[in-house]
Amino acid sequence: MAFDELYDRETLTTREYANPDRLGARMALYEYRDPPHDIVGSAVRLLRDAPGPVLDVGCGPGHYCAALRADRPDRPVFGADLSMGMLAATGPPALAADAAALPVRAGFCGAVLAMHMLYHVPEPEAAVAELARVRAPGGTVLLSTNAPDDKRRVRDLHAEVVRELTGGPVVRDVSRRFDLDHGERVARRHFRTVERLDFRGTIAAPDPEPVMRWLGSMSTVDLTPAVLDEVRARIAATITREGAYRFGVHSGFLVCR
């Protein structure tokens, strides 16, 4: 896959996020996280006092929308996504929308979310500017993404195997296009205040399959059978030696006002 396909609209809506399946495989890895972290609950608590309406841009299957609606039934919460499959999973009210050209008037939203999705936008900074445009005075924009060191052990293992078996280049992690460090710099250009909240933990997989399901959901990497078999074998060998396959996870929020 060419790198520019990682933010191609057709690729995202017909393959990567046509429905919740691939995203679900990625999220399932966090069942093995220590300490556990309820990222949806953290977002809900941060936005509990924010006025409505709330707009979740790139809402996916609607986990944040559902939790926000349950927490504050008095406040309208809208989902927005390019994928009709994701909008169907989210349920109304929801709208098909491009993050960089939202069909929302300026200053309309008391809170806006863009959770682990800005790295899929062709021009992430243009989307951040658009989120700032629709935020009401005194409102909050909540961004989330991964830090540069997120899942480094797995990514380094995969890259090592690809180089050894194919000699070819490794497609870099798409989240590097808008990681936590870069995202903070961009956000500070568009908001008066930006608070960064880091969430660090460790995945301890008891067998290779949770990691392989996560890796298999990523069409941004070399997933030939030979590569997958070798990655699986090396993870299994590590589990035999260490009792689990452990690697760090690191994501965060940018609370923008």
C-alpha cells in the first residue's frame, strides 16, 4: 500500500473503516492493558460540563457518542464520519462529513471531539482549523492520538522481519502523520490554551494471537504469510522466555480551548 492511500477517502470508507470490524480488532488488544484505561470514560468526564451541541468528528462506531448521550441526555450529541457503515453503527443524529469541511456553522458546538482520526485526514492542520472554527466561544475541542513511542516493540519486530525476509522498505505507522508531539504543536497554533494528558501503560499478551489480530487489522503494513508466520514465531519464543509478550502503549488527549 502506498503511503498516500492511508488517507485516501475511498480506501478508508470501503476497506479500513467500511464497518467496525477492523477497528474492533485493534481495540481488542487493550483488553490486555495494565493498568486498564477507559479512554471513552475519560473523554466523557472531561466534557461533562461542556455545553451542547457536541460533535464527534470521525465518530466510527459511535462509542463516544453513546457514552456522551447516556451521561448527558439533555445535551444533543452528533456523530460525523465519511463512512456510511460507521454512521449506521453510530445511529442518529449523525451526518456524513469531511473533517476539513464540516457542514456546521461557525461557533455552533460547545464541544468537538476528534479521537484517533486526524492522521487519516489529507491535511491534518486544515482539519484542526476547522474544529476551531465550529467551536463555540468558551467551548472545548478534544483531540486524541498516539505518541511516537506507542507499541514500539511490536513495530520494531515487524520491521525487522520485513527487512530480513524481503529486504524491502517498511511502511511507517500512519499515526506518525499526527502523533501526540506533532499534534500538540499544531493545536497550539489554533487554540489559546492546550492541555496535554498522557496515558501510558503496558500490554501483556499471554499468547501471540491478540497481537497478531491487531497486526492483521493494519493494511498499512506488510502482511504476507511468511512475514506473519515469522512475527508469530518470535512473539511465541518471547512468551516462552518471559511469560508474556509485553510492550508499551502510549496515547494522549489534547484539551484545546
